[in-house]
Amino acid sequence: MGDAETSRAQAPEPEVYGGWQDRPEPDYELGSGWRTLRWASVVVGAVPMLLIGWRALEEPGQVPVHFAMDGSVNRMGSPWELFLAPVLIWLLCVLGMTLLSRHPRIFNFPKPLTSENVQDMYRLGERMLIALAASAAVLCWGMVGAMPGMPLFWLTWVGGAGVVGVAAVGIWQMVKA
């Protein structure tokens, strides 16, 4: 047997982790740009919620609450109804993903985690959730853009494209890692 065959035969198999309880803790530090983006997404996404809430307090009657693909109004409702959906999106998508991004050990990944790839997969998963939260924050601004006097509805398309693009690229990177 040659030296290469001997070393391959003696190399231990990487440990494969089952559930999240079996996985090691992250042992890397995320770059400052990613850490800044994580919390900037929360703040940037919260500002439109404050604007919508402020606007809802001012509106006495029915307001546009649902919009067609072209931006035209196709349903009227209570001003607070206009406030509820964006706040839920901010809470679940922006704040939720931001908080979850700090715990990559509990993520679901598109391939088995091993002792050789676990830290890279954690890092990729954490970055993907941060970028998804940032895209969702842009989406929140698009919702504000639907209000009269706020021509930012186009940000809905930008945020939506960001969510789809980030998810696709993030999953692709994890599959290739």
C-alpha cells in the first residue's frame, strides 16, 4: 500500500452532528459590518412602523389598506388595520430573524453538519439571516411608501427581490460549502 492510501485509510471520518443539542457552539466572530447590519436592520425597519402608527393616529375614517400589484388601492379599512400587518412583519421578519441570527446552532441546514463544515455553515446561516432581515426592513419601507405622500412603494419590489435573492444565494452557498 502506498503512503497516500495509508494516510487516507488512517484519516478519521468527520463527526456528523444530529440534532442541535449535539452541535458545538459557534467559535468564530462575525465581522463588524455584519454586526452593524444586524442591528441597523432593526432600527431602519422600526422607523416605518413609527411613521405608519403616527399616520394611523391622524386618520379619522377609512384608509387604503390593500394595494394591487400596480400600487392602486383595492380595499379600504381602519387606519389601525394598516398598522397591524407591517408591525407583524417587522416583529417576525426583521426583529425575529435578527434575534435568531445570533443562534446558528439551532438552524436547519440544507446538508448534514460535520466537524469539518459546522463553523462555516453557522457563519453562512448567520449571514443569510442578517441579510434577510435587512431585505425585510427595506420591505417595511415599501409598505410605508404605499401611504399618500410617500412615493416609496417601489421599495416593496426591492425588498421582495432581496428576500428571494438572499435566500437563493445563501442556500446555494451552504450547499456548495
